[in-house]
Amino acid sequence: MAEAERIIGTPDIPEAEGHEGAEPEQADGGVSPEAAAPDGQDAGDGEATADRSPATRRRRIILLFCVAVLAYLLDLGSKMLVVAKLEHQEPVEIFGDWLKLDAIRNAGAAFGLGEAFTIIFTIIAATVIVVIARLARKLYSLPWAIALGLLLGGALGNLTDRIFRAPGVFEGAVVDFIAPAHFAVFNLADSAIVCGGILIVLLSFKGLDPDGTVHKD
């Protein structure tokens, strides 16, 4: 009997077939977290993370600097136009008394605050730029790239005024020209800084970090 079984071979057993077919199921079903979870997902604790590939980080950094350059150029161009066409002129009404263009020089911070601390605000703006540059090294989140780009472009815009405009280097007055009714006069750099700051606050409340990790508390 044993010799016959050796010659004929062992017959197929359903359980054996099930065991042999289990490996493809594991590939589809995700027994291994690495095999089942897509890039950027932590299957072990359910905490979503970003794609950490170098290509993703490069794209986020490029987006950050594109947003920053756009915000900076819009701010710089608008200030040059305002200085050339509106300074020392009567305010231009956009929506009656609700919104005007009125060129002024602001030695303080955003919205005309703290005019006695021009140098301090210059240092703060330079520090913000350095911090953003350091954060960019671990940047994988698209919303954070946009927010930091807005902050960087706005900070560079006002810092340019601080350095190159009168009355002197690092003491220059910022050009403001957007004058809503019952509100401080500001510029596009101020707007970019405020929008970037609001977006960062919202992202923080949602638990999204610059590296793309989402904390599900």
C-alpha cells in the first residue's frame, strides 16, 4: 500500500488547497500592514500620515516657494504702483466710503500697530523667514505648504520695505494703501500674513502637522 501511494502520489486535499490559496488572500486582505496599507497610511494605529517620499517633499517645497514668490511679487508690484500713482494724492474710492485706496507710510507692524518698535518688527520678520526655511526640511503637507508660503511671501514683502525704504536700513516705513472704513490701513503682505496665520490655526485644530501626520484625538 505504501509503495502504491508512492507511485500514484498523494491525492489533492481540500484543506491543502485552502492553505495554498491563503497566500494570495493575505496579499489582498492585508495581513501585513506594509503590504495592505497604501503609502502614507499607518495601519497599526489608524493615524494617517503623508507620503514621506523625497519627491513629495520636493513638490511641497516647490509649492511653498511658488506661493511665496507670487505673494511677494503681488505685494511688491502693488506698492510700486501705489507709490508712483497714489502717494501724495487724494484717496481713490473703490466702494464709496467703505473701501478706499489711500497711500500711507507705516513704521509699525501690520495694520499700523507699534510704530515705536520698527527695528524689533524687522528682526521678527527675519526670524519668521528663518523658521519657515527650517520647517521646509520636513514639509509633506500641501495645506501647510500654502500657509507657510503665504507667511513667507508676506514677511519678505514687508521686510523689503523695512530694509530699502526711508528713513533708513532696517527702519524703513512699510507702504500701506488698502483702507476699509473703520479699520486700519494695510497692504497685500499684511493680508498674506493674516491668511497664512489663520490657515495654520485651522490646520492645528484639525490635528494636521507640517509633516503630514494627522492626530486623531
